[in-house]
Amino acid sequence: MIQIFELHSAGNRPRSVAARLGISQRAVRCHLDPQLRETYKARYSAHKGEYKEYYKRRSEKIKLEVLEHYGKGQVACVRCGETRYPCLSIDHIDGRGREHKDSIGRRGNGFYRWLVDQGFPLGYQTLCMNCQFLKKWENREWRGGNKPKEETKEETDD
């Protein structure tokens, strides 16, 4: 049997290595047992299309759940009412989305999963890409908060 537990520093309680690392027990077993790792690799290779389809459906389900939650019960932009799924995404209400996603190390589908895992924290909303761009423009949320080149150029001509 592969050792997947270690003694906890406080009280010598057994503590899962997986829990400490924040990964699944299966991942630890695969890491420690090369034969098991090869078994899982072979299974994945034999059913690659099915796995990809499963994870694609799962990611879309999670995204729809998040968009509905932050869209006030609808899968729609909270600003203009746009309902086309490919146009919708999550917006950080206070800006700084890039910094936040970099700090948690999640982008794209990983970010939607993070929102679910965190219990749908406050500070987000569903917006269409047009409304996100307008909000970014109105609030000067682009990198560094500087004025766009066109405005800067016009001001220097005056």
C-alpha cells in the first residue's frame, strides 16, 4: 500500500498529503505509483474524445451557473439585457480583474470554477463584452489608468 498520509505536526494525527497539497487522493496515488499512472494514461488515451466532451460540458454548465447567479437570476447582461451566451462574461465590479485573476492563478474556465468553490463571493456581475468595454472606458480601467493614445494626442495638440 502506498503511504498517502503523514503525521500532522500538532497532536500526531494522520493528515492526508492530498489535503495538505490541495489535490485529490487519486493524484497522489498516481504520482507515487508509476504503474497506476500508466493505467490512467492508457484509459485516457483510449477514451480521449469522451473525456474532452465531458469536461467541455462540465465547464459550460459551471459557466452558465455563474453567469445566472451574477446576472440576477438570468443568463443576461445586467446592463443591457444581452442574452447571447458567447457574448457574456463575468466582470469585476471594482475593476482590477487582471490583477485578481493573476493573484489567484485562474483564468477562463478555472476562474468560473473558483467562483463556485468560493461560494459566489460579492463584487462580480454578468456583462456582455460591449458593456464590459464601455465600463472599462468610462472608468478608465485599462492598464495603469492612463488616457488612451487618441485622447492624449488630441490634448497635446491644443
